[in-house]
Amino acid sequence: MDDLQFGTRNKRGDWSPNAPAETAPLFVFPPRPLKLLRWLPHYFLPYNLLFFLSALAWWHWVIPPVEVMQTLAWGWVLRLLAVNALAVFLWYGLFELHLYVRRAQGNRFKYNGKFPAEQPSDVFWFRSQNIDNFLRGMLSGVPIWTGLQVLVLWAFANGHVPWVEWAAHPVYLALLCLVVPVIHEFHFFCIHRLIHTPFLYRWVHSVHHNSVNPSPWSSLSMHPVEHLLYFSTILYHLVIPSNPVVAIYQLHFAGFGAVPGHVGFDKVEIGENRAVDTHAYIHYLHHKYFEVNYGDGLIPLDRWFGTFHDGSSEAEARMNARYQAKKARANARAASGRSR
Ligand SMILES: [Zn+2]
Ligand SMILES: [Zn+2]
């Protein structure tokens, strides 16, 4: 496909889309019903449906019977860890292999013209973004993901939290499934904003931001504290009356859903004339500019807090004005400190 029909490429080779990034027409006032209807299929396809089906698959084939989960034992916990690790390897690896190893579509639709493999850096383990990102995801990401999953399943199995049955409350649980992405967005925005405070940024979140040019393995390249905060979205299902399948869906939404935001390409080509939107631009701009787009745009929180960047030059000017004002405030504080 000719990506220059959809965007422009600068002299560094970085591609950016013509259309500015948009937040979902979900929490807007006045409501925009037509826009909402046009957007609605994207709410389900392809990712959310896929992650929900994966939760069902785990429930049927991976998660052991309730009696087994009542006791914490290495057998079922390690099996779950192994399946989660294998699934991450395959799902993340699929994008990595296609777009970054085989480079099947070259740099068409690629935001950053360079590939991480071409840019060794001392900030990464073994000077390699790929090895560093892969190891961090596997060594602490997947174990923490699994640990929280085990905790929640154990709590359900022992009756420590209410277990809402599908047969008794199908409508409630279906609605709860629809709200899963909204819970994720709210949680992610809050913890993400928190770890951008200076102390936590320096000690925790900077690990994730080492990947200025993210690739699929960057998705789970985090400090263990960030893994813990990120995957704790499953804990909402210990508070809200829920069902283990919905809780797993929430976890898979975080775990498998991190890839599309870090894929680094605006579209993944399928055949000659077709391509699937990744919706990665909002989070790519976060990796590029750091202090914009703390959320993914499902709830327009960044618009409400004035930190939204849609990729346009107007947004760039707004961001720079905000940085200048912040710098001026810091200088004023330093000056008043000196005069005291
Ligand atoms: Zn990221
Ligand atoms: Zn960040």
C-alpha cells in the first residue's frame, strides 16, 4: 500500500498520519450518536472480542477446577505461568516477527523511521532494546501477571468474594464485560499519571520510557513496581461483584492489549489493498513526548486535563506552551527560594 496517501514522511524517515488522533466519541457532551454508531464496531473488533475469547479459552482449557484452586500449590500455578508466558511469546512474537524481524511491510506506516535493532544504547540490558524489553516482560511481567491472577482465582474459589453466576445474572455480567475497557482506561490513566510524578518516574517508569521508539516487546518492558500497578486492574473484580471469566478478561485486556499501543505502525497491512488500524498513535506520541497522552483516549481524560496531543502542529504548540509555563513556574520557585 502507498502510505503517503494516508500521511507524510519527514526527512528523518518518520511517518505521521494526515488525520489527527481522536479520542472515542463515548464520553462527549453533547452526545454524538451518529459518530458513536460508526465507532462502535471498533469497540469490539478485532481486539476486545479476541481478548474476551481468550479469557473463555483460559477458563475452559487452562484454569483448573475450583477445588484445585482452593489450595495454593505449585502444580497449577506453574502451569498457568507457563501458558501465560507461551501466550505472550506467541502473541507479541507474531507482531515482532512480522513487522520487525521479517519487516514484511518495510517502514510503510511506521511512525519512527528507524528500527530498534539499528540503535544500540547503554540504557538497555546488553545494549539491545529487543533483548532488554523481552527479558523484562518475561522475567517480571508475566510472573506478576500470573501472581495476581492466582490471587484472584484463589479468592473466588474460596468464596472470599461474591461469584456472580452467568445463568443467574447474564445481563449484568454482559454489561460488566462492556465496561472492562473503561475500567482499564480509568485505572491506566490514574496509575500512569502517578508514575509520572518525579520520584516514581525516576525510579520506576523511566524503565518503560527507555524505549522512545517502541516495538511489540516494549509493551511489557516495565519496572516490577509498574507491572504490579498495571496488572492490579484485575483487583477491581474483588470489589465489584463479578465472575472469574470477566476478571481474566480484564487481565488479558491489560496483558495482551498492551501490544497494539506499542506496535509502532499506524496500520498493519493485510494483503495488497487492505490494512488494519492499530490505534497506536496516541500512545506512540506519549513515548515520543513523555508528558502528553497519559491515557489511550477511550475516556477523554487527557482532553479534560489539557494533556491531549493529537499529532497536529496546534497540539505541538499547546504542549510547548505548557512546558514553558511549567519551566517558568519552576524558575520562579527557585528564585523565591534563593531570595529567602
Ligand atoms: Zn508505553
Ligand atoms: Zn509514561
